[in-house]
Amino acid sequence: MSTSQAPAAATSALRQGLNSRQAETARKLMEAGLEELRAVGHEALTVRTVAQRAGVSPATAYTYLASKNHLFAELFAEHITDEEPATYDAGASTTQRVQQAARDLVARIVEEPELAAAVTPALLGADPDVARLRLRIGAEFVGRYDAALRDPARPEVNPDPAVLDTLVLTLSGALLQAGMGIFSYDQMSERLVAAVAVILAGTDRNGSA
Amino acid sequence: MSTSQAPAAATSALRQGLNSRQAETARKLMEAGLEELRAVGHEALTVRTVAQRAGVSPATAYTYLASKNHLFAELFAEHITDEEPATYDAGASTTQRVQQAARDLVARIVEEPELAAAVTPALLGADPDVARLRLRIGAEFVGRYDAALRDPARPEVNPDPAVLDTLVLTLSGALLQAGMGIFSYDQMSERLVAAVAVILAGTDRNGSA
DNA sequence: ATCCTGTCTGGACAAGTGTCCAGTTTCGGT
DNA sequence: ACCGAAACTGGACACTTGTCCAGACAGGAT
């Protein structure tokens, strides 16, 4: 009865309601997780090896990380979120802006190829921790395309939701197909840029390839 | 030295180069797999429970099924492939034909919701068996959209590959998002139909919403 | 009827995953 | 300097997954 293992909520928010000591442990685990991922890939990585690299016992690691998948989702969400928003050339057409957004996003993802490979299966899990992160990641995608779709001259008018949905669907699809190895993450960029051109061909009238 | 466990290739084609006895065992396993999937869902299903339901030892099951994921991929490929090709109304626009194709595909998928939920994560695995099936499934998707895109009056002219790619990306994306629980498989149909309208808005000139 | 080839069985096995708990360390407050 | 609460440790645990092998079994050819 002298312990209370779980920080804050039992299986929740890695970065919420942690005191400084816990925050430090969590940070070490995240960093070790990314290093381990780069070093051995997502297949070989286990929560225990991450714990070891972080200089922490497996039991401790499990109080912060519900699972391997949770770690991957957390790392990916952080990676994709930690980027300054793009600024678009004033003269760019909608198509050009959205294509830029797609390229930026893919570039960011490709920076950590192992993470990209790890996250797609991870996000499909049923863990509540993962579910929360899925929403955050999805929101980030929507936010980026939404921003790119807005006319710089009139940023208050909302983009067509059907177009936005379709763009996000192609992005998810590209992520899935790259995750499956149907095409490389390098080719992903071209595919998405082409898809953007197709999708906006009916809407945007000055800039589709 | 008295055995040769693996049928044909060590870890390959479930339906190729099997003699009648093996084919019978394989069939029993596939049927039992689908029943088990319906009964307990893909989380609880294990190769061992499928073996038991099929009246076969676990060791035998493992000579046909490399893994749970392999089973799911095999079942899904069979399910999606075993359907008579749609016929389209002669007067239908390209958009209408493609929307019909999307609806048919989703309808087919929704027939076995547990299978749909199981297959998305399964297809992301690295097993060679799964990789083979991924290609077959992908080809089926492409084939259906390709057929729907062709003008019934001039079926020999190939559809724009960029449009075809984009359609397949949205389909994969919808599958992924439904697999993640972002929307239900019921909503999937609407989303895809809307996406088709957006994608073909620039191309097809008589039938987009 | 017998043999031979190949399929199937039963059970043991190693490896990995997440849980649990009793005990130790750390650190802030008094 | 001490005390108590909270974080961490080490190790055992139950469970699942896929592999392996020696032997039992069936079915067709001779």
C-alpha cells in the first residue's frame, strides 16, 4: 500500500499532470525510444530495450508506456506536431499551396523512416492511449490541408469540406500504401502531388499541372 | 527425414500446388477461420482456436497458415475477389459509374465487418505471404475502378492514370480511417462517393453532384 | 496384403509481452 | 537530520506465439 505506480491517470496522457521528476523520466524514455527505433528498427524494438537505453527499469517504463504501439504513436504525434507552420508564397495558386503542404508533410515524415514504418500499424491498435493520439494526428493533417486551402486574400472563408475530406483520404491512403511497401516514401511525395492536382482540377483554375 | 511438412513452397500460396487432401484441409481451415472470426472477433481469434474448430491440430494449422495475419489476408482476398463484376447502366456518367463501384466495394466489405477490421492491420505485416496477397487485393481495387472509369462506348481507351491512382488512394485512406474507427464502415460509403465526385469534377462533365 | 510416401498429431520448447508486488531509493517538508 | 510520500527497482509470473520433432496414421502403388 505504499506505492502509487501510475502517474496521474492509469493509462493516459504521457505529458499531462506529471511532476518534474516524472516528466524527466518520460522525456528520457521518449528520447531512448527514438534512438532505439533508429538503431534497431521497429520490429526489434521492445519496451524493455527502450527502458534499458533510458537507464530505467522495465517496470518503470511500463508505467509510462502502455505498449510499443503507444510509444510509436506518441513519438509520431510529437514529431509531426513539432514543426513550424509553412508560409506560402503570396502568388501561389491553391493547387500550388496544397501541393506544398503535401510535400512538407511527406518531407517531415521521411525524416524518420523507421518511425513512419512503425506508426501505421501502431495507430490501428485498440489501446485507448493510441486512440487519443490518432485524433491528434488526424487533426494535424486536417489542419495543414485546411490552412493550405484557404485563400491568403480571404483566409476567413472555409474551404469546401468535401475537398478537404478527399485530400485527407488521399493522405491516409498514401501513408497506408507506403506502410505496406507498395511504394517508397520517396515516391509518396510525387503521388500526393499528382493527387492534389487531380482533386483541385475542378476547383482551382490557375495552377494545376 | 520422413516428413516434409510444408505443402509446396515452405511458406507460400495457400491454394497452389496442393493435392486433394491438402486442399481439403486448407478449405476446412479457411471456413473455420471465418466462422471463428464471426464468433469471437479478430482480437480473440488465434491460429490454435481456428485449428480446433477445423478439427485439426495446431501444428497442422501452422503448416498452412503462417500467422493470424496471413489468415486474415487470405480470407479478405478471397472475399473481395469472389464477386461477380458489376454491370453499369448504359446511360450512367463516369462519376455515377465510379460511385457505383465504390458503393459496391464498400458493400462487399461491410458484409464481413470483423474481417474488415482484421485485415487492415494484417496487411501491414512483413510476412511474405501477406505481401503476395496485398498485391492481389490492390490489383482488385485498381481493376474495379479502372473498369468503372472506362467509357462503355469506347472501353479500349485507358483512363487517366493520375485519376485512377487518386481514386485508389482515397479508397485505401477510407479503409485505413474506418479501420482506425474514425468513421464507421457505414459512413465509409458516403465519404467515398463524395470523394469520387470531387475527384471527377474536373474530368467528367455530366453527372457530378 | 504390404510397403512407402507424405500428412497429421501431441507435446515440448524458446521467446516475447504486459502485470504485479515487496522492497529500496529519492526528495521535499518540517 | 529526520520522516513520509512518491518514484523506481528487480524479479517472478501468467499468457501468447510460432517452431520443432519423433512417431502415428492414411492411401495409393506394387
